[in-house]
Amino acid sequence: MTKTGYFTHPDCRRHEMGPGHPECPERLDAIEDRLLASGVDVGLDRRLAPEASLSDIELAHTRLHVAAMRGLRQELKESIAAGGRPYSQIDPDTAMNEHTWTAALRAAGAVLAATDAVMAGDLENAFCAVRPPGHHACRDKAMGFCFFNNVAIGAKYALERHRVKRVAVVDFDVHHGNGTEDILAGDPRALMVGFFQHPFYPYTGDARHADNMLNLPVPAYTKGMDIRELIEMLWIPRLEAFKPQLVFVSAGFDAHREDELGQLRLNESDYAWITGRIKEIAQKYAQGRIVSSLEGGYNLSALGRSVEAHLRVLADL
């Protein structure tokens, strides 16, 4: 049986952005409940996510951005103590509460700890059930529910700290991972492949910015079988040619047909199939090493079922 790590931390539940916000703490509860009910939980090696160091975060983000996020947290704490609002608004969709900073450090730290574990051979692969998500966070900007780019930090960490020669990032969120592209574009040591609904937030990804980016923009209502065909025709040959030594996954499950934040038509079997193809590449070139981290997915039932499908393939359950 594959040894699969499951990294999370209670601090990731304490970040929230206001009543009714779709990126809510209950997302992690839905995943936990589904894993317990299905029995998948017993096949995972559970680990607590540490906090990422600022020096590791700065592998992917500017020092000014990190300092700005830290400063906003301090301003918010002082405002709350003086009777002010409990949130600091970053953009119309994205806000900090007094726990966001710590949650963001845990989310990035989960990916770094998972990277250490798979590089050491302690785990074959890992899933990070963390929030806030990360793939919209650019080098110098928080946006789209994201503050630090967990997967891009992990990719840079693997390249710089572990001296991995080639890392791949696979992004199957319904939204384009513009932040990951911003951070990794032009780095020949990294290859990013992704599909996403277009035109759709963040309204990027349709133009080719760098040779190491393979974006597959698809229209609303695209079905899972069409996505599978695109992956087989375009992703797989590019990944085969690149021969990654470590694969990161931005695992967004909001392309599910039940998720109202997008209009793609995937289901759990599609996520299982995609995970299986990723795993085949990793086993062929990367000794099975995969680090997957939660991005989107806002229909709680569909999210729980989709993560279960993803983990069943990762863990050979």
C-alpha cells in the first residue's frame, strides 16, 4: 500500500472571511466527515502542519508582500482591540481576520513539511487539507481568497532547498492559477499544466506568457470526458517529455458539476482518473513523489466526495 500523508492543522479552521463566504471553515469539516464515513481516514498517515518560515515564503513572494500581510494582521489586531471590525478587506472577495496570518503560515508549512517527507522517502505522496488556498496569490499580491501561494512556495522550496532539478505543477481548479504562473513563469526547472474555465475569474491564462506554462482554457459546461481527452492529448506528452522529479498538485474541486462557483461538469470519477494519470507520471519519473494541496471546492458534499476519490487513488485504497 502506498504511504500517503495527510497534513492539516486546527489553525486552518480559524481563518474565515465573514458570514456566507464560500471559502469557509466548514470545507475542512466536510472533508474530514467524508473521510471518516468512507473509512479512507484509516489509510492515511495524519500529521500536523508546522508554520512555514518567512524565509521559505520569500522564495516565492517578495519581502514587501510578506511584510504587508504581517502588517495588516497587526493593524487588524489593534483595530479589534479598539472595538473595530473583525476583518481587513484585501479585495472584494478576500479578507483577513485575526487568525488568517497563522492559518496562512500553516497552509504553506503543510506543503513544505509534505515536500520534506516525500523527498526523504518517509511518504510516497501527501495531501494537504489546508486553507486559505493559494494559487491566486501572486509574487507581490494577495487575491482570490489567497494570501500566500502554497504550491508555488513548495515548488521553489524543492528547487532551492532540496536541489530538485525539475518540478511539475498540475492545477485542476476551475479557475486559472494566475499566481502560480506569475511566480513560476520562465523558470525552466518548473513546468505548470492546467485546465480552467474561460472566460472566467481571474480572466487570465488564455495568452501564452512562457514556454513552461501549458494552459488549457475551456468553455463553460465542458464535460469530464472532454477534459480527459485534452489531458491525454496535451498534458501527458508534455509531462512525459519534461520528466519531473517531483509533482505538485493544486487540487481544486470547484470544476465539479454540483459546484455553483463554476460551470464545468466534472464528477468524482473524473478526479480519480486525473489523479491516476498524475500518479502514473510520478511513478515513472519521480519515484511516486506527489504533494497535493487543497485549492477550491465550495459545494460541501461534492468537495468531500471528490477529495475522497483523489485520496483513494493516491493511497491505493
